[in-house]
Amino acid sequence: MPRVALCLFLTTFPLALFGAGHDLTTSPPAANQLSPVVTGNGTGFTAAWIESVQSRSTIVSQVASAAGEPIAGTGASIDLSNVQSMSIAHSPSETLVVWVADYDVFAERLSPSGMPLNTIVLTSGHNVRSDVAVVWNGSRYFVVWSNEYQLLGAFITSDGSSTPPRPFFGEPSVIGQPAPANLELEPDVAWDGRNFIVVFGEAPNIPCVLSVCPAPSPSQGLFRVMRLSGDGDAIDSAPLTISGTHIFAHVASSGTESLIALDGSDQASTITAHDESGLALDAETPLFRWHSEVSSAVAWDGATYTVGWRYLGVDPGPSWLGAAHVTRSGSSLDYRFVATGGALPNGGTVSWGRPSIAVNEGGITAFAISEAAGPSSLARARLYLASEVAPMPAPPPAPRNVVSYFSGNAARIDWQQSDTPAGFVLEWSLDFGTSWYWYSVISGDARTISVAAHAGNLFRLRAFGPGGVSEGTITSIGSMQRRHASH
């Protein structure tokens, strides 16, 4: 299905006038540069990322100009044990990086030149499980995280002092008593000028069986939204539930309302949250449809929200960064994209290269991602400016004349295509077209594929490119018998 957009005559992103993307290191990386985060620091930006070698990690910071170029002599590195996640925010005078390492939460204040000022230890119990998030509310930083069963928060002031962690949602785990029914996961936080808006995932606490412990992840219908006061106290004892199937949630606020960007297994979408006389959510609006996982980020630029998303094609192969403005009423407009480096480490998953987004005081928007230059290259952290993205094209046309030839337990599917898209995605259905499941991703120059199949199976073939995914063309296995060459 094509992306969903509101067409306008005005273009609100500047036109691209030069090559896109800026390496945050001046030499090829010595290690994979993963999970970069970025924040504005006045006129420019401060970025940080994780470099891991065996069981050790280094958090590397770098200051960049408003043009996205790294500034020589700025930034630093912090040697750590294994880092699981990281977040970043800034005040008028400094930047704060927070991270989870060995299941505890730490923070580091950075000077305007990116130099470490002091390390702050927020927890020491080795019981933090998921992503950490941080926001500046005009007077101090608020850090949120999960210890699996509860969401907790702590404040850090600009002089480096911190408050003790306090839970604001969930049930404690008490030795000798049944474990809480739910796990609270992957929080993100924004400040709307009066309250903190927190989004998080919730999963059922499934016990281990015969030493097999299922990996916790948010389940269908279990992303939640709640408000906290300026002191970090829960306003909503019963958070609102976001229905549907999602993987991550991200939030930003204009000061009047907040926009939640949702990652899905095949699309990015948004929901507007209102906080006038109580927390309320608008309907979910699809933003961009894809054939696999989409990973997004959202920021307020003073006029509209900017949502950026990362999406991968054939591995190894093309990768893109998409962007769109979303109005305060939730309408999406002015779709843009830029081609980025290809496959990422460990199977090319988007999780290693989730985008981060920031707006500086000049209203310039930057995206930070991790990408690889080629199949064997190490991943590198890069900045892309909104001024470097081009208009997004339409999705490619659907494949034509899709025909299957059946023999035994296999089939060959042939098709025609008028151009060469980035790739094709093949899906199959076992219930006569009611549900479709991913089967394979195919190179854009292919025109045939062999599959394991039985008579009556349905296959659907769609083409994809940077503008999205085409409509699907369906073939039924068994409609044509494979002909054997005569001897």
C-alpha cells in the first residue's frame, strides 16, 4: 500500500543543494559506531554513540556545526563496561548523556565542547532492563527507565546533583510473593510545559519453563501513555492504552499537545495526545507503509513536528531515511527521503541504526543514524540535515504477469516489471488471502524465484523502493503445471 499523505502546494523542507550526510569521525571507524543519539546545543549539535569491542564499550561524543560537520578538538570518549542503551538532552549551558551499562543507569554532563564534566550514578542494583530516556524541562533533567516491573525516574540539575530514583508506575517485585503480572518496558518522555508525557510498552510477565525464558517485548495493544507532574508524580493512575501492534513508541511536545510516533512491523504511524482537561488520544494515523520493520523518531521544530524513519531494503543493499512534517492536528505533509549506507551489523536490523532527531536554536533539524558503506564495512555514525533530503518518489508499479509453475512440493514464480525497483517482497497466504505472511525479499533485478509450496497456496508479489511498497499481484500455486522438456 502507498504511504498516506496530505498534499500541499508549499514545500516546508529546504531543497537539497549539496551531497547528503556527514561522518561524525574524520577517519574510518575502528569499531562499529552504533545507536547514535543527537541533541541541539545552541547553534549546532552534540552527538554520541556506542563503540563496542568484546565486553567493553566506549561512549564517544562529538560536537557538530549547524552545517552538520564535526568540529575539530571537540568531543570525548568514556570507557565503560557493556552499554545497553543511551539517550541525550541539553540545557542552555550543557549536554547530558544518560545510559544503561551492566543493568545500571549512569549520566555524564558534557561541556559545550563535548568534554566530560562529571559522572552521575543513578542506580547501583543491577536491575535495570530496558531503554533509558531523558528530557530537559527548563530547570532540570528528568531521566526515566525500567527495572522490568516498574518505571522509575530521577532528576539531575545543571550542577550535577541528582535525586534518588522513585517509581511512578508498576508493581514492585517482592521476594516470597508472586511476581507482578506485567513488565513495563522501553519508556520515552517529553515535557509539554506543564507535565511530563511518558509512553512505554507493557508485556505479560511469562515465567521461565525448564530454564527457557521468553524475551519480553510489548504485546499487541500494550503500549501505554501517562502524565507525570513537574515533580515526577503520576497524574494518571490508569495510563491510556494504544491499540494495535507496535514495536517502539517515541514522543515530542509542542507545549500545547504531544505527538507520539509508533514503530511497527510494516509501518510508521502517529497519534496526537492532548492534555487540556485530561489525557486524550486522537485516532492513529498511518504515516509510511513498508514491507518490514520501520524505526522512527520525532521532534518539534517550533512550527510542525518532524518525524524521521529508517527503513531497509534488500540485505545487503539499499537503505533510506524518510522524513515528513506532521501538523499539530495530526496531518502529514511534504514527504522527503535520502539514500543512506546499506546493511548494518548483525543481520542488518534497523534496531542497530534507529534514528535520533534534534532541532537546534536556529530551527535546523538533524537526524543521526548508524550506517555501513558496504557489505563488509563497519557501521559509522552520521548526521543528515533536513536541508539535505529530497522529495520522496511514488512507490514503484506492481509486478505484471505473475505466473507460477507447480511440480511436486515446489513451484517457480515468474513475473515482469517495467523498471528495476530496489527489490521485491514475496508473501504467502494459507487462508485463501485473508492473512499474508512474509516469505522472502528478492533483489530488484530478479524476475523469477523458486519456492517450497503446495497446490492451493497463494503468493503475493510486491515491488518496493524509497517511496514505499506497490500493490500486490497474486498467483495461485497449482494453476499451471511445470512442463518438462521432451527428449
